[in-house]
Amino acid sequence: MPVAPYHRSVPGYDPDEEERPPLPDDEGGPVIGSRIEPAAEAALRVLDAITAALPGGGERRESQREMASAVAVAIARRSPLVVEAGTGVGKSLAYLVPAALAGRRVIVATATKNLQDQLIAQDAPAVAAAVPGLRVAILKGRANYLCRQRIEGQGAGQLSLDDEGPVPRGVASQLRRVLDWSRDTDTGDLDDAGFDVDPRVRRAVTVSPAECLGRAECPQGANCFTELARDAASDSDIVIVNAHLYVAHLATGGTILPEHDVLVVDEAHEFEDTVAALMGTSMTSARVRGVASGARGVAEAETALRLTTLAERLGDALARQVAGGRWSGLDADVDRLLEEAASVTATIVDQVRARGDLDPVRRRRALGPAQQLQSDLARLQARGPDEVVYLTSRERDVEITLALVDVGPRLADVLWGDVTPILTSATIPDRLPVALGIVGAEIRRLPSPFDYPQHALLYVPADFPERTDDRAEAAIIDELVTLITAAGGRTLALFTNRAVMGRVADAVGARLSTPVLVQGTLSRHRLIEAFRTRAEASLFAVASFWQGVDVPGHSLSLVTIDRLPFRVPNDPLEEARRARSSSPFRDVDLPRASMLLAQGVGRLIRSADDRGVVAVFDTRLATANYGGALRRHLPPMRRTRDRDEVVRFLREIDRSN
């Protein structure tokens, strides 16, 4: 729905090696001769007004103003722009203000829903207050909105889930709670419900695009929450979406989002992988089984049963392939079963189409998923040389993924000819524009305004076992106990492996007097809230916690990283990309590890007053010949290998909290 009324040089390990080579595109900007371009001038006036209105009179950040100027000029010139904006630059306002003044529709695509919600709840209202008549909308995928037509059948005494099994009491209770909330909501957005909606409940009250009747045919089409949200987007100047929805828009030939001239991609370092996955397809045996279940009573019973049997056999064949250690490509048995499933699915589609006596809702719920499955099975069978197929083990199933190896040509073909790209993140891999197929992009790197040399230490222990040494884990445990004790808790301990995290967390927790939180024991949202509110807590985590965790202030003064985040050697998509490079380590492995390391390090300093230590327990950061390339993308922290110096600094911070 629209948001109303919007209508220093630092001594280091080898500093001489670490001088960043000048980038040919780092020159230039909004100033022509001695005259600033009008678009930049207008953006700066509005930005200065917004920051002056912030509590305490706000703060003028020159790096933010530089970014806003560059974005405004790029939009006016219709020229691509890439901005690496360090923590604290304030990049959201720096692109929202020029977007508000563009006079053309701008799509903002974020990496996460959390950032999407932050923009719509905080930053966009501030911009709208300074730009009269600005219209801003948030748009999510269909599975985020209640389906009025579907919840009509979820009344009292008729609770149901897709697997047709008994409804657990807790799930039934939450389903009733959602139905009660549905009577009062204006948006139908399940993220507005005020509680975490169980995935089974979410599935029971939403429909997928394949199941949707469409506005014209659905009895609730005029009141459909998804369609109303799309109407608001079509009437807005800025539309805020997540990157997954934007790529889905591209994959469907541009059928989801309104026409637009500018695309801002926030957290752009993740965009390549998002495009690679979502411009491909995925498949599980459970999905095949679901189509078979939906065909019961609609298609011929024998055909539906045959597809159910094929789903079971496909699941077994995928499990055997994984057990055999083959994660890339498909075994002959799997390929044959997929071909059979495609044939049976096509028969189901024909049989359902021939049923003119069916209720339209029931017909669509059977036919839509079957047609989508038929299309995706055909895509898997027709995979080309620019695509890779690999397997991922899920909790209860094995997923087949078909992904693009090189997304640049596809994006150049379907997107950049019509849309001006503005890419930004706190960390931008050097090759990102090339990887995304963007030609002639201006590149700007804007440092953080925070005083890292005074406020932060980067610590790599001396005389420490190499990470591959059998003694490394015990050494990490001892080091963590020492550092966390000195910090009084207040630690985010990041790991690259969940099993290692679990063992280390158990061992460290048994030796600490301060609480230890562990990923997997609570939802991500509840863990972060507990970490924020319990000042002496430590949080042990992997995966997504390397990015997007924002805990400024006294709750976080130590970030630890157990291992440099190089991807596993057998990652099929990475292997395919390495095979295409003459220098795979430099072109593929190093940029990705550098980006993720910078993201993890970036969890420490989130405000001008924050102080703390980043401890990396992988000595390659200090000793390897590529260490300088990794450190080049990190903030300008003081560096040390002296544990006593680190302990003194952490104790000083603890006493001041």
C-alpha cells in the first residue's frame, strides 16, 4: 500500500602491498567545470533538509551527499552507476532522494524483506515529508498476501492443510488467529500480523501464482490484496520490492511489476547469485507429489497414482545420488524419472483441461501447478551449456537446481537496454559490473565516516595453529573464552560450518558465566532481539548472520570469525564459473571470500560511538600472499597480533558500558 502522505594510513602487516590501485572509473562526478549539475543540486537541497530535520539537528555526511549527487546525475544522464558505500554513509537516503526527484518510476530492489520494511517504515516517510506528492509503495510476492478466496474455506470446523493430514493443535490455533486478523487487516500482508506465521499456516491462507485464478475470474478479484498492492505500485513513483520478486518479474517476461526506467539494487553484491538461481528453476520430489495430490479426484485416478509413485521413486533416486557423493549433474536414473514425470504431468494437464464440469477454483488449483511443473520439467530436460544442474540436501528432501553460470548476457539482453542500473552495497566485488553484464558503469567507493582507527582493532592471533590443523578448534575455544570474558559477553561469533559452531558453542558456553545464544534454538528475529536486549549475551551463528545483523551500541563489542569464508571446493555453480576463468582463484574465489569477510567484519561498528574488536582465527589473513587483497576491502582498523593488547582494549570498553 502507498505510504501516506508520500503522495588515514594505518600500520598493518604489509601496507605497501595494500595500496588500492586507482580505478579508471573513480574519476568524475556531478560537478562540470565549476558548476554543479541541476539534478545533483536539487537532490542535495532535499537531502540537507531531511538530515536537518532529524532529532538533534541531524548530521551532515559528506560521503552521503557525494553519493546522492552521483545517483542524481546517473539517473538524469541514464548512465549506470555502482557505489560502494561504507557503513554509516547513509546510502538509503542517498538513493531515495534522487529517486524521489527523478520524474520517472524507480524500482528499489533489496536483498532482504527486513531492509524492504526499514525503507518503507523509516526512510521513505522522511523523503516523502520533504517531497510533496511523492507516492511510495511496497510490493511483495503473492505468497506474502492472504488470499480472500482461499480463506473463505478455512472457517471454523473446516481447518485444512495441503497434506490433508491431521492439523496439529498449535497450528490450528494459529490458523484461527490469522483468520481473526484477516477480518481487520487493510493490507493482507502476513508480515503485518504481529507474530511469526507458521509456514504451514501461511501456505493454508495463500496461493501460489500457478494456483491463482486471476483478477478477472476470481470472485474476490476486486478485493484481492495482491492485486490491490499491485494497483498501488502502478500508481507510485517509487516501488520497493525484494530482489527475488524483481528477478521473478524478469523470469516471467515482465508481468509482475509496473514499467520503470530506473532500478536501484541495494546489497547488490548478492544480486548475481539471486539472478543465477531464479532465472533457472528448481525441483523436488515433494513438488511432484503435490501435483499428484492436487490431481486426485480431478484427473483420472490411475494417472494421479502413477505420478505419486514416480515422485517416491524420484525421491529415492535423488537420495542415492547424494549418498554416492555426486552433487553436480543428474544420474541416469534421475533423468529417466524426470522424463517419465514430464510425460505423466502432461497427461494430467490434458485430463484436467477436458473437465468442463469442474468448479473454477478446484480446476485452477489442480491445473496451474501441473502446468508449472510441466514447464519446469521441460526446462530441466532442455538444459543448455550455459546452465548447471546441482543438488542441495534439504531437511526432508533433495532439491534439484538449474542455475545460470553467467548471468551477464541474460541481463544485458532483457534488462539493461531499457533500465538504468544504480547498484550499491557496503561491499562491492571489483568484477560485479562485468558479472552483471553492465557496460560503462561509473564506479565510486565512499569510505565510512566512522573513526575506525580509533574505535576498532583487527586481531589475528600470533603463534596460532593453522585452521586446517587438528588443534585449531581447541585453540579457538580457548581464545573465545578469553576474549568473551574480557568483553563481558557482547560477542557475535561467526562460523562457516554449523557443526563446528555447535561444538564450539557448547564448549565455550560451559566455561562462561555470561549467556550464550545459538542459531537454531530460536527464530532469527527472536535471536537478534534477545542479543540486543541482553547486553552480556553472546550469539554464535552461521550463514545469514554474516550479513544484515545491525546491533549498534553496548550489546556488541566483539566479532569473531573462525575461518576465512571461502566456498567449499565442490560447489557446483562455483566449479562451473571456475572452469570458465583463466584465473579462477582470483576471479571467483577471492572476490566472494573478500565480500563475505567484509560483510562479517561490518557487523561490529554500526554507529559513530561504537567501539570493538574483530578477531579472525584464520592466520591466512595475516600470512597468505593474498591476505592483502582480502584486507583491502576491510575498514581501516588498527591491526594487531598481540592478545594482551586486545584483552586490555575489550576490558576498557566493558568498563565504559
